[in-house]
Amino acid sequence: YEAELEVIKAYKKWRIPYAIIRPASVYGPREKGPTLALFKAIKKRQFIIIGSGKNKLHYVYVRDLVKGARQAQLSSRKEGDYILAGKDPVTLKQGVTAIASALELSIPDWYVPKFIALVISYPLEWMGKAFKIKVPLFPSRVRTMTTSYFYNIQKAKKEIGYNPQTSFTSGIKKTAKWYEESEWI
């Protein structure tokens, strides 16, 4: 945020054009962060939905993000900030179901209620810190897995012509294929 403020200051002082890009959760081939971890957990059948799975999440396929950033760069606009995300958010359940399907697996129909997951997560977090081990569940992960994160991309559509082309399901299939062929999962 502070860097954005400095960019805006530079624009006001020297009229240097800018475009600030705020991407949703980025996924696609070569992504080594949370998406890969989710694929691995689902593949190993170590993933369980916490909460109802109805919370909304917004992703952006890496090619759509790159194209949108390029559109912002080439735009005739001299200043702007844009949220780049896929066309629509997905629910947690839709997301993990799409990943499982791309891996030719299925996910369990049941889930762990948020309250129970939180109760379990506090002692697990404590044990992880006390024994210096990585634990699968801690309070902030429970909150992250049960909170909605979705965005409005209308400004980017209107001002720079942003139009994400990759559906979540299609992007997940491409990502799964790449992960498997590259032996990341």
C-alpha cells in the first residue's frame, strides 16, 4: 500500500503514468504456493472442507493476469488501479471439487464445522510451536478457509478492456496437467 502511495505521488509530481495491478489469487502452471499445496493435499486425500464450503473465493489464471497487466500498460489512461480476477468467484466446495475432478478424484461429502476446527486448531498450533513442527491446522488457516474473498473487476473491464478468458475449471485442468507432467504432484 505504501508503494502505491509513492507511485501516486510520483504521478502527481512528475506526471509519470502508472497502473496499479491488484490480482486475486493467482494460479496456473509453475505456481508453487497455495494452489500447489491444495493440489497436493487433495491428491494425497488429506484435504477436508472446513465450514460449509459455501464461502466464495476469487482466482485469476496466470495468462489472464499477464494479459490484463499488458492491457493496463498499453492503455491510453495515464493513471489507474485495477483488480484483475477471473470472471466469477467460486465457492470453496466448487474449487476443491474442480481440482479433485481434474485429478480424477472426488472429495468427501462431509465437512468439519468451523467451530470444531477452531477448537482443534489452537492446541495444534501450540504443539507446532512447542515442538517446532509444521502442523496442518491453525486458527488463521481455519479463518482463511472459511472467509469469502471475491472482487469486482468492472473498473478493469471498462477502463482497460480487461476480459478474462479462462474459466476456473478450464484453468484448473491445465494446471493439473502441467503439475502431473512436471511431476510436481
